[in-house]
Amino acid sequence: MVKQKLEGVSETLLIPLWARAVETKRPEPIIRDELAVQMMEKLDYDFAKFEKARLSQVGVAIRTELLDKAVTAFLAKQAEAVVVNLGCGLDTRFFRVDNGRVHWYDLDLPEPIRLRRQFFSETDRYRMLEKSVFDPSWPQAIQRGDRPVLIIAEGLLMYFTEPEIKELLARLAGEFPQAEMLFEILSPLLVKNSRRHDSVSKTDASFQWGVVSGKMVEALHENIRFLEEWNYFDYHRNRWGWFGWLALIPAGKRYFNNKIAHLQFV
């Protein structure tokens, strides 16, 4: 078994790993991630604590599908782009969407990266960086050249305060002009009820930041332009159970679910 020493926000990386593995084992899965199944089976961790977190499990599966499609669409237009995956945890997206030409960086704190190195190896197009997303030095490690850049922040920003998010976005806008960014957002209502969350409440982490729409993120920096967003309730409604009825109510759809937002630094 692979030992892990995760706590706080870092421990939450095990939730999407569990969710993708569980989804992969379903008869008609939304996404398939055999690597997640293999990692989950080897990690010394009590994943049973999440077994009743059905809404989180469905949400992660849909989130994974949405981001995979968005990254694939970006790479279809910019085949040799640079992708920077912030707070990557044990994400396996590179191995699902690799087009043979993309240059990919997975960035996270030392312990998550230590875990990753027990499962994956670096190549000339795939690198792992042991840095906090708030460390101002990590952009210098990105070998961009004149290639376009896509930044991903999946299941990450909601764990930090608005001043921290504002600082991070300002740095990204300054270091990567014209780059695009895909990130997950929660509504303020969900942030307020963090300790009732069906999976995060099983860890020591809690949500701190949320906005109703990705459009509101434009207010955090003058060089941010909102492009589009996708609401989880618009996908696989049959999997949400009774909770999916909220999608039929405008206020429910707006305030009770997560979204993937797409923006660009100009």
C-alpha cells in the first residue's frame, strides 16, 4: 500500500480520485478513469468515509467530463499549447487528453506531488512542480516560449479567501497575458454551508470563497474577461435524483450548484 500524509485542503484531493474511480466502475459511466481505480486500490486511506457522498460523486464525474471536453477543444485549436494544472492533486487529465504535442505542468504542494511521483514519471512534455499556487516563483518554471497557455483550477479556488484569489489572478494576468483559464466556482450559499457538504465535511477543510457567476470574477482584476460557463445541473439530470429538480427552478439552478467558468487574461 502507498502511504500518504495528507491533511487540510490537501486531503480533499482524495475525494475526486474516489469519485472518478467509483464512476469508472458503473455500468454506463459518465467518464472512465482506470488510472484512478488503480491509484485508489493502492492508497492506504479510508475511502469508505465518502461512500454516502452521492451528490459529490456525480458532481465530480460531470466536472471531469466538462473540463476534459473544454481542454480537448482548446487543444484542437492550439495543439502545441502549454497547460498548467493548478492544485492538481491526483488528477489524471493529461493521460486522457494528451494529443502527443501539448506541454503539460501539474502543480501542487510537496506531499501531493510526492504521491504523484509514486504513480507517474515526467517526460519532455509532462512535468510536476512542487509549489504552492501562491508561490510567486512557479511561473518562472513554465517554459512557454510563444505557445498559448491554458490554466486549470479544478476543485481549488473555493478553499481560499477572496483576497488570496484576487492576488493569484493578478499574478496570472501579469505572467500569462492572453492565457485562458478554466476553473470551478461555488455559489456563496454552498460556501456558507461548507460543513454540511457530503464529502468535504469528512475532512478538516472548508470552503471560503464563492460567486454566483464567473462573470463576477471580472471585478477582481481589470485584465480578466469572462467568456462562458457551464452549470453542472445542465448535464446528466437523471443522475442527480430528486436534487435535479432544482435545475427546473431558476433560483435553484443559480444558487445550489457548481459551475465551470472560462475566462481569458487580456
